[in-house]
Amino acid sequence: MAYQKIVVNTGMSAAVLASDTNHIPNLPNVSIVTGTGDPVDSGATTTANTNTLIDTGANFLATTAPFPVVAGDLVFNTTNTGNSTATAVTATSIETVANIFTQAAGGEDYVVLRANTLIDISRDFSALGVSSGDIVYNTTNNTQAVVQFANGSLLSLDTDIFGTLTTYTNAYIIYVRGGKNGATVMQSADCCLLYVGTDTANDAMTDATQYVDVRVLTCADNEVIFKNFKVGEYLPIQIKQLFSTGTTESARESCLAIW
């Protein structure tokens, strides 16, 4: 049964990203892993061949970081912009669908990425206890995903929030055992208050300093929309989820959970 918080408990708070599927990470009962993403592999070509990346100093079949490249990985030429999909791999070459490396003398920089994946070679996610159901925030891009499985320094995710050339090196926070499908799904005593803020940096959002709609899941599992709620206040009820749908856009990445 939910209990009423009489005053704001400022002992712990965290930024919230709205989601139609995930609970707010249960901060008092989780551990946190932070870092920045890495590519599957990177380097520079040493020669050119049609529809092939060649790097004689690489080991694309390595079993440790840099990770083995597999068919389906995305290959980017970052010197002469272009990208393609890997179709076959040897220790020193990657065959691609398109001919994106053309300099006969080599010297074209490349990055290999994998969709729906977070890689950080400085972390052993398995040893840190990361597992299926944990929530990952991309704190640079303000997006989130749920861990499907952990394999050493690699996480498979349900959403592709690190798999592009502009996001693979983004910063992240992992809430270990904090996912909606994990072991610490919010119970009544774990719920939080929500401070409602807005993105004042976006001039296009006319509601940035006024009133917003906030759709939440309460401790009693009731979905409620607070219409025209005043920014700078906290909701008068404990919650476990902030929805994206039904919440004004400028508030989706600007609220704080308070325990």
C-alpha cells in the first residue's frame, strides 16, 4: 500500500527521461555504472580493393577488444564520407556492400559500429552485474534502452541508442537491476516524487516556462495526466513512471525524481 510523503525528501534525486515502457530507475536500490561508448573497431586502411576495407595491421577476428567484426556490422569511412554494411570478414579485410574505400595508397580512417549495442572496453559489464532488464541512459543524447544481455564489455540493447556515427561515443549511465523487468521493479515504498521542469534552452517551445501536461503511473498503478501543471512544482503524488506520450515535449527530459 502506498504511503504519503508529507515533505520533499531531498536525500536523493536523479534526472528522469520519459518512457512509455520503462519505470523510473529505482535509484535507492540500484548500483550505477557510468562511462562512454567505444566502436567495434577503428583504424585506417593500408590499401584499396573494390568493395573491401583492407587494414593489414588489424585483427578483425579478434576475440578480445577490439571486438570481432561480423557480417551486418556498419562500416564508416570517416575520411571520405561513406558507409556500408559488412558482408564477409577475414583477419585483415572486411567486404562491404558498397565501394566506400577507394584510395589505392590507403590512409582512409574507418569506424566499425554495431546496431543495438553499447561497447565500453574499459568495463566488464558482466562482472559489474549488468544483466537483462537493466536500464541504460544515453546522457549525451537523452535516450534510453533496456539491456537484452551482457557479454563482457558489450551490451545488447533493445533500442539503437549508441549505434550511429554521432552517438557511439556518447556518455551513459546504467542502472543495474533497475529495469522495469528487473529484480527491483518499484514497489509502493520505493516510489518517488517528481519535480516538473522544462527545456528552457529550446526557444521553439513556448511552454518552456509556463504550464505542461504530465502523464504518470502512480504507485497504485493508475495512469494519470496532470493537465496544465505548473512548472517548478512537484506532483502531489508518488509515481513510478513518467510517460512520453501524454507529457508535453519540453518536460520529457527535464524532470527530476526525488526520494
